[in-house]
Amino acid sequence: MRRLAAGNWKMNGSTASLGEIRSLLADHPDPGCEMLICPPATLLAPMAALAAGTALSLGGQDCHQNTSGAHTGDVSAAMLKDAGAGYVILGHSERRADHGETDQLVAQKALAAREAGLVAVICLGETGGERDAGRTLDVVGAQLAGSVPDGASAANTVIAYEPVWAIGTGRIPTLEQIAEVHDFIARALNARFGSAAGAIRILYGGSVKPSNAGEIFAVPHVHGALVGGASLKAADFGAIVSALAAF
Ligand code: PEP
């Protein structure tokens, strides 16, 4: 299994930010793990020009569930692919919260991504209130059952466990809590998809930084990270890539 360091730039970045990608590529020509950046859709094409022939993969941050049509402001999976993406993040907690995305919609989007030849990075995670109420595994299990469509395999799916309360807060779960949820996800994937699930990568996301990446990557069933804030600077993301490559 090739481990994956994925960066989610969210609604950040302009053409001036392409310098970070140049630095990342210059410092990590042969990173020893898979390196993925998901910029705003506006930057996919210019980033793809920089990434051509390098170890850097690119992804979108969302796609529409339909292939085309009257959906003002939306982007289809095929459009992302055409602009240079190989991946798309789906069901991020910010989209679930800001746009009311349901598990059912995320699953539809994942099928659209698969149809277009993109790998879906499907995000799951409990809120702080749900964790405090002891409902973490119930919530993550329900999201996984509802958001991951039938036919998932390592070729079309990555799972990102992102506790909502850890995103952008500087707080992370204990390593035992991360281990518990990743083990739970691995078992759930195996129960549903059998041997096809064995190589599906399960990323941890939520306040991953150079200073905590190594200990998180040592947790069983953590196959990489989905990184928000720390992916915006080549030096920080590069340090996380190096930490992952050490495993
Ligand atoms: C994210 O939004 O996917 C994320 C993990 O953000 P951060 O690393 O900033 O917590």
C-alpha cells in the first residue's frame, strides 16, 4: 500500500501560491509516499502544468453528482479530471455543515467521481458533542455505511477520518482514540467489501502538523493524512510528507 499525504487548500490560494508547489516539488522530487494537493478549482489547471511528470497528484475539493447541466457554480467530476485531477475530496465536514450535504448525496457524488475516473476521498467524523456523548463509532459507522457506495475498492476510494472538533483547532484526539476509530473503519470496510477493502487507505485528518505527524503515522491503520492549514506552506507540508515517507 502506498501511503498518502493529501493537502486540502480549501478556499485559499491564488496564482501567487503556485510558488509553494514549485518549492514542494523542488524539495521532494522523490517523496517516498504519494503526495496529493487539492487546491481550489481555479488553480487545478495551472498546478497540473507544474505537476506534469512529477510525483505530485492533484484533486478537487468537491464535485456535483451529475455529469453536466444547469447547475450554476458547480463543477462536475469530469471537469476536474479534465483540469488535471486524479482525486476529489467528498463529504468534508465543512461541506456537510455549510451546504447540508447528506450521506446519500456524498455517495452519489462518489459514484460520479468513479464514473469520471477519479478516486474519491470520502470524509467521515464526529462532532465534539457526538464524541462527548459516546457516539463516535455510531456516527462514523453510519456515515461510512451511507456515504461509501457499493463497489468501493482501493482503486476508487480513500477514507479520511476527520473528527470535526479537531479540524483547524489545533486539538487532536489521543493516539488511542485515533487507533480505535481507524481500527473500526478498517473492520467495517472489511465486513462490507471483503478482500477488496484491504488496500483502501484510511487517512487521519484534523490539525496534523510537522510536530505531531510522526506519532500519528505510527498508529495502526493510519495510512496517511488529510491536511488543511499545514498544507498551504511547502515547508510544513513537505515535513509531513517526509514524516510519512519514514514509515
Ligand atoms: C481539513 O480541513 O481537512 C483539515 C484536516 O484541516 P486542518 O488540518 O487545518 O485541521
